[in-house]
Amino acid sequence: MKRSLSCLILLLASTTVYAEPNMALMASSCAGCHGTDGHSKGDMPKLAGLAPEYFIEQMQDFISGERESSVMRHHAGAYSETEIRLLAKYFSEQ
């Protein structure tokens, strides 16, 4: 009995569940400057419809400092590479 319980615990512990991220929620942090779903109505660049490769490149340039912006450097640096790729896909589809 004890061995069966140990095996069950190991099996459950090794099973990883990945939740699909809520992209609209993740993208909402960009809305203050870039508009809802990237549809900027002001002078800020529109993110909606950007090619994913371009979005990723710009985010990497902000992180590295190659593209200067104190605000975007902090925002871009807070995302993982996976999150940046997910955001790139999301905005390209808007």
C-alpha cells in the first residue's frame, strides 16, 4: 500500500500541466500606450498587424539597449523569450 501510494505521488508530481496563457490579458499591459490589442490611436506605434519577426527584433533591441527607450527597456526586459514570441503572434493577428 505504501509503495503504491509513493508511486502515485511520483506519477502526479512528474505530470506537468501547461495552461494556455490568456493573451488578451498579457497584451493589456501594452494597451496604456499602444491601445487596446495594439490599435494605437495616438503617436505611439501600432502593434496590431506587425510581422512577428519585426516585433521580436524590436523587443530584443529594447532589451539590449540597441533601441533606446527607458520605458520599453523595462517592459521588454520583464518578458521571457517565450512570452515575447507569444505576444508577437498575438499582435500580428490583431
